[in-house]
Amino acid sequence: MSEATRPGRLERLAAIGWAGLLLGCALLLAGLLSKGAALDTRITALLPETRQGALLEYAEQRLTQAFEDRFVLLVQGEAPARLVADLKARLEQSASVTAFDDDILHTPDSDLSAYRYRLLSPSLAAADNDAWVQRGLRQLFTPGGDADPRQDPFGLLDAWQDQRLAGPIRLIDGLPAVKDEGAAWFIVSGQLTSSPYDMAMQQRLGTALAEFSDAHSDAELLRSGLVFHAAAGAEQAKRETLTIGIGSLLGIALLLWITFRRGSILASLLLPVACGVLFALPLTWLLFGTLNLLTLAFGASLIGIAIDYALHFQCARQLAPEQPLARLWPGLLLGLISSLVAYLVQLATPLPGLRQMATFVALGLIGAWLTVRLWLPWFTPRPHAATARIATRLNRLRLPLHAPRYWGLLALLGVLAVVMIATRLSADDDLRQLNPSPAELITEQQRVQILLDSPTASRYLLVTAEQEGELLERLEALDADLADLEAQGHLTHYRHLAQAVPSKATQDANLERVRQAYRNALPELIAQAGLPPALLETAQRSLESVPLLTITTWLDTPVGQADAMLWLGADADDERADMAALITLGDADSTAQQALARLAAPEYVLYQDRVATLSSHLAQLRDQIALCLAIAVAGLAMIFGVRYRGRAWCVLLPPLGALLATLALLSALNIGLTLFHLLGLLLVLGIGLDAGIFSTEHPDSAAVWLAISLSCASSLLAFGLLAFSATPALHYLGLTCLIGLASAWALVPFARAGARSLSSRQDTP
């Protein structure tokens, strides 16, 4: 070790202190692992944190609770009773299901018998006396019927239930089922034992279903529920963590071995990466309380960035050992700062997942840089002759000082890029870019929802009122328009509490209509049926005191529990005492969406399209990131202008040229710009700045050109694998970096030539 490279006493103490800090991180990581700290598999962690009103947040919470911990399975095959029994038994044995919906077709007769005279179907309300008599006769003389001539001679509750609670689910052979083109799908649904993101429960549930499918190869099974999407996302994240992390590590290791041919040098290059991960992993986990698997998949790209510092260090050490290391530190520090700026901008975003990713990578970069600065000067591996040969050959790829044709071509491409961006660049804020679920699973989910005619909770109307009666009246007032939209095919379905609990005015009107029928139609029914005349007085006496059906009473019944998510009560918002309820909506076309927006014109009605709202948040966030990117470019341009003065454009050419090239290529391929493309551009900016800084600091250095080339190649390996990710967000980010980094490397020769030309002019008297 020469005097020029020998660490001082202060650096020795700092190296020891860094070792102690890493030891503490290792102990912290061991503690987190031993405690079984939670791993988060939610792709929705990438979604913005919305600041909604308390009432709207409460509504979102109720809908989430109603749907997220439930599942629905549809099974079809021979001997359905045996299939359903076996499926339930396997699910119970897996300890993944806490309860099944065995009462899915519970009849409310016994629960609502006291309120039957206030629950009148629209067809009976509009019927004349003869129609009432004929219905009563059918109730009395239908074989197998359960008529009650004293309490309900006209079958009021049956008629109301048939029209108001009608749905696609029917009992077939004693089992709940739905029909699809003549074939029957039998329903197995219930509640999970834990969160749908619990990976242990996901595995048990998946194993039980796989064993069922293996045992009944001829049976068909359809799945619906958040747990299946969460399990698919977790499996994909784990798979991509292995392929991206291990794949990039092996690719980079092979690249570095071919270049340096020394195991000790290879170890010294990978040591900063390992220390960076060891430093970042437990601290990020501790700061956020959980660790998203997407953070690990994205953090695999840290391999292609953190190794930059070690590459510049070792290339300088191997190819110019006589040079003091002090010449290298300013460029490395400036490279770290510029990369941190590019990453830490993401901390300003309202996306928890991206903030966690940014924190992980930023800490990893700091850890890698400190390892290079404090530890690597102590290692002096012997260089291999192949390294110098490769650097010499690579250094021939340089641009002559006077090459107007190349500069003219570059200028032409720049103009074309600007024109392409200005005329063809578009945006894409479709929320589906966050959905990593397999197409097969999405198709199954949609088919189940169509067969069951079930709400998706992605659209709803929120209605408020001061009193329960007023709330029910407002729900009824909206019903007519919603029914028209459904009848015209613009809205698949809708559901609200007033369909089961009419307003007081409607219940009073129903009761009066029933009393009228008992006065006019019941005597004729008794006469034609040959019933005792005394029955008339007994039946009419039951109409004297009829209780009012309330929302609370309805929700307390087994059949009414399914509507619990629609009721927000009066305590949903601390600032307002209004009662609130939801109207859940099915799929709506553009006509229905416009009509729903009009229905929400009164201040007591709010229309919420969760997908559209989140897409709007993504669009706003994309604009914010674009602004941050512009501010970062302007700020860095000022910093480099102060340091490099006339050479500042040489520093900025690789990163800014790469941004233009990437946006132009995306425009040419008609790929809409998303939030994640912009995040990728931030990374391109950070890595491209490293190349620009070192090529400007040392324009004639073969070691620097080799380090830049290896850095870009290693980053391309890491981000190239991200571009093939099945997670759309990671794919967009990786594709952007793949294009941008290749462009940045191709522009470095121009930056070197410009820096050499300016240096030669300054040296000329």
C-alpha cells in the first residue's frame, strides 16, 4: 500500500465504527426475523393515501371490511352434494375458513312475520280486488303450500320476498346454486380466519383447493375474493425477487469476472452491495413497521447502482495505482448526492410503497458508499493484465475532438426527439397498471360476479339525512332513476336499504292498502274458499297494531346481515349527526355514469367511483413527479454550473439526453406515460449524472470510461430484468431504465469529447 493510498488514523477509527454499525444492523435484522415481523404483499401499497372526509373514509372502511376477508367458490361437476361436502371439509381442515354461509338462502318469514302487512310488493299494491282474491285462492289450494288464512291469507310476505329479495341464487337439491346456460354452479362461500394478506393462511387455502382439484379432476372451480389476488401477488413478488435479485447478481458477477479475473477484486466489488443491503433492510423494516415484498423486488436494482462506487474505485486502483485516492472522492461524493436526490424525491409522494422503496434504496446507496470510502482503501488486490487490455480496447471507442458529422447527427436526433415528444407523447393513468393478478384469475372473478349479480364496491352513492325516515325517503326517491338505468341496460344492478326497509310513508301506505284488501277482497276469498265467516274478524284484528320495520330491526335478522355494509349509522362522522347509507352499484356504462353524476347533484348525495378516483390521484401524482423531475434538473444544472462552469453541459448531456431519448421512444411506440415511467426517469437521471460527472472530471481516463461502461452494463442487467417483470408497475419502471441507461452510455463519448475539447482550449495559451 503506497503512501498515496494509505488510510489515516481518523479513517481507521471511522472504518471500525462502520463495522460496529453494520453489526448492530445485523443484530436488528436477526431480531426482526425472530419476532416474525410482518411482510406486506399488497400491491395496493402503491396507491395514494387519500385525504377524504371522515364520512367517506368510514364508508370505504365498511366496504373494505365487508369484502376483503370473504371468499366465494363456485363448483360444478357430477355428484354436486359430494363435491360441496368434500370442498368444505378440506377448507375446514386447512384452518383457513372460520365460517361458511350456510344460511345464504335463509327465509325471513319468522323474522319479519310481525311486519308483513307493511311490506307490500308493487304488483299487489297495484292489483284490483279480483287479483287479490285469485292470489289468496292460489295460496290456499296450491299443493305443498304453507298458507296461513288467519295471519296471512294473501301470502303478503312471500310476494314481497319474491320481488324485493329476488336474486340469481336458488336451492338445487338442497344446495345454494346459480344457473349458467342451463348448468348449475354450486356455491361455497364464507369468511377467512385472518387477513387475506396473511401468507401462511394463503398457503393453507391454496393447498386445500389444489388438493380438491387433484382429487376431482373432472370438477370445475371458480374463485372470487381478495385473498386469491393477494396470494397471486405474493407468489409473483417472491418469484421476481429471486429471478431479479439472483439473476442480476449472477449476470453482474460474470461481467465483473471477465473484466477483472480476480476473486478478491470481485469480492471487493460485491462487498459494498452486501453492506448496503444489510444497512438498508433492517432500518427500512424498523422505520415502516413492515416490509413490502415489492420493496425487495425493486431493491434488487440496488445491485446495479451501489456497485458504481466500487467500480470507479477499483478501476482507478487497478489501472492507475500511482494516483492518490483523494482525486476520486469528490466525484464519488457528488455522484452519491445526485443519486440520492433522484431517489429521495419519491419521499414527497403520497404512495407508502414508493416511499418505502425510496428509503430502502437511499439507505442502501449510503451504506455502499461508506463501505467503499472506509473499507476498500484497506484492500490492495493484485491487478490482472486482462483488465488493462479491456480498458485499452474500450478506450478506443471515443469521439474525435472534431467530428461535425457525429455532432450533426446527434443534433438531428435531438430535434426529432423533441418533435416526437411534442406531437405524440400521451399519458395513461389506468388503475389496471397496478393489477398484477393473472388474467385467468381476473376472468374467474368477473365471471363469479356476473353469475351472482354481486356488487363490486367500486362504485356507490352515499346518501345522508338527519332522520332515518328522511334517509329512507331519499333512497326511495333515487330508486326510480336507478331502476330505469338497470332496465335500459346501462347499469347492471344496484342495492340499497330501502329495498328491504321502506320509508314510514311507504309502510303506512302499504298497511292502508292491505286493510283495504282485507275489507273488500278478503270476504270474497273466504266465501269462495268455503272458510268459516268468523275468520274475517280474526284476520282483520291482526291489522290493528302493526309495528314499523326499522333499519336496526332489519339488520338484526339473519337475512338482513348481508346489508350491514350499506348502513353507516349516525356516528360515522364526529362533526355531523346525519345518518348515512350506501347504494352499491354494479358496472355502469358512460350513460349511467353521467346519470349517476346528475343524481349526486344534491348536497346530501355523493357519487364515488373508487377506480376513477384512484386513477385521478395517479394522474395528479404523475404531474407532481414531472414537476419534481423538472425542479431536480434545474437545481442540478445550477449546482453543476457553479462547479464546472463552461463544462456543465458535458455533465448534463448523458442524463438529459437519456431522458429525451426515452420519452421519444415511448412516444414512438405509442406507450402512454405513467407515474412509474416518470419514477424510472428519476433513476435514469441519477445514474446518468454519475456517468456525466466522472466523464467530465476525468475525460481522458481509460479507468473512468471502463468504470462507466461497467456501471451502465450492470445497471442494464438489473433494470433489464425489471422490464420483464409481470408486475406492471415494475415493468414500466424497468423498461424506462433499460432505454434510458443505454442512451446515457451512448452519450458519454460525446460528453468526454466535449470535456477534452474544453480542457485543450483552456490549456492553450
